[in-house]
Amino acid sequence: MIQVKKLEKSYDNVNHLHILQNLNLTVEDGEFLGIMGASGSGKSTFLRILGGLETFSGGEAEVCGENLRTMKDAEKELYRQKAVSYVFQDYNLLSGLTVKENIILPCTMMHAEEKATEQDYTAITRKLGIDAYEERFPDEISGGEQQRAAIARAVLKHSKVLLADEPTGSLDMHTAGNVLELFGKINVDYRVTVVMVTHDVFSASFCNRIIFLKDGKFVNEIEKSGSQQDFYKAIQKEMREMDGIF
Ligand SMILES: Nc1ncnc2c1ncn2[C@@H]1O[C@H](COP(=O)(O)OP(=O)(O)OP(=O)(O)O)[C@@H](O)[C@H]1O
Ligand SMILES: [Mg+2]
């Protein structure tokens, strides 16, 4: 479970600039949550805080029973290694490692019993259409392929929580669909809690619930009640009603 109470984020170097303000949110285990909002509304900042990658100025944030405010640096390191998987908006692949080495790197740092198998690796890279590139280096593949390698790395890690920042931003609709099916599968089969930032209504329609941010504040949320198509329409409608935020 993810629990956020009165979360605040501001930067010391920027006077009176609140990046996140009074954010309250509970995400149950096994939810597939989407975060939407205009560029600069604080989506990545929020996700980075949940991922233990950034500190915050006030309030509380707890993920899987771990208190992110009181956690020491060494505990945070372990938290990042084990509790959460993260898909970065700018991929963050290591340039000196091949695609395969990048993807399996987090797994090689885990205990044997938690390790993904070669079979898992093959299934995921095939599903994402990057199995043919495993011996290449990140700068020898396209942006969309790098994005999929970053997704494979996060999914293969098998953490309880997957945090994904614009994971389909560089992908065409068909490839994005495969990524989202994969997220849906680990969400349902392994009850992985997925939190995904997206600008895209099609991607958002795979979620069960969407929260909308504006200027670092929560403005609304909608929940899927019927089909994916109905949810797609509901998200579109919400975006129209929040006119001007996208
Ligand atoms: N180190 C920093 N110092 C000051 N302000 C920052 C810093 N990092 C980010 N910001 C500001 O925080 C705000 C939120 O940034 P964030 O990256 O969370 O937005 P976002 O919603 O993810 O946007 P996008 O859709 O473009 O990715 C922006 O206005 C940004 O300029
Ligand atoms: Mg962002």
C-alpha cells in the first residue's frame, strides 16, 4: 500500500515555489494507478519521491510499510534496490553495458531466490520486441527501443511496486499497447502495484484509476467502472473539463 499525507515539496533555491502542495493519496496493493497533468505539474517529482529518489519538505509518505521520511540513506538504498522498480522518463540505461546487461543488472544484485529466470527474460524482451538487440549498447538502438529496455529492466526485477514515468512516451500505439498489456499482466498475475505517469489517454485507459494534478495540487480522480473504451471516454471528458491544463 502507498499512503501519502499532506505531502509538500519545495526547493530552497526557488523562493515560495511549491512544486507539490498538500497531496493526499492512498493506493491499495494491486492497483493500477495513472497520474495525469500538464507539463510541470509535479508528476515526475511525485513519482521520484515515491521511488526514494528525492526528499520532500513536509508531510508523510509510506510505501509497503516503509516510511520514506524517516528512512536513513542506507535503508533508502535497499528500498530502491528491492521494494520498488522504476522506469525513468529519460530511461537511465548505463551506456557501457549492453541491452541485456542493463536489463538483468538489478536482478544480479538480488538474492538467488528472488531472481528472475532466463525464461522470464526471454518472455519479457520478446513481448517488448527488443530480444534481437540484446548485444547492442544503448547508443546503438533507437529511443523507443531504449525505453523498452528500461521497461524490461524494471519489470524483470519483480518488485511489489512498479513506478513508471511516461513509459510509452516514445512508442507508437501498437508497441505502447504491448507495454501496457505487460503492465496489466504483472498487475493482475503478481498483484504488482503499478503507478504510471502519462500524458496519453490511450495509455491511461489501461489503468483502474487516474488522479489529475495541476500546479502540484490534486484536482480530481476518476475510476474505471465499465469497459476500457468507456474509461477512455471518461478520461477524455475529464481532460476537456479541466480545460487548459494539458
Ligand atoms: N531542482 C529543481 N529546482 C527547482 N525547480 C525544479 C527542480 N526540478 C524540477 N523543478 C520544477 O518542478 C516542477 C515540476 O517538475 P516535474 O518534473 O515534476 O514536472 P512533470 O509534471 O513531470 O512535467 P513533464 O510532464 O514535463 O515531465 C517544474 O516546474 C520544474 O521546473
Ligand atoms: Mg515528468
